Amino acid sequence: VGVKESHQTTIFRIIAAILHLGNLEIQGERDGDACSVSSEDEHLANFCGLLGLEHGQMQHWLCHRK
């Protein structure tokens, strides 16, 4: 298709991260007013690893709007 191999690898990494993000288990708390993500969720770990993100920060910001 004309895409460099290095770009293909990056694209595949982003797609894999998005697929892992879709498999996260988000638990509702306080009658749906809040939520949390387990720090031991393997999909969160894979998502962060693929994109080079900080695990704790991602866990926090997935559940907070601001």
C-alpha cells in the first residue's frame, strides 16, 4: 500500500492499544456517580505499555472528566 514498515508497526501498535482499551472492565460506584478501573487489569497494562503511558495516570483519567 506504500506505507513504510516503521509506520505500519506504529499503526498496528495503536490499533492493538485501542482494542485493549475496549476490553477494560470499568466498575461503577455510588449508584453510577463514579467509576474505577482495577490497577491489576491486564488490558490497562497492555494499553499503557503499547503507547508508553503512565499506568497510574491513565487509570485516574479514565474515570475523571477534568
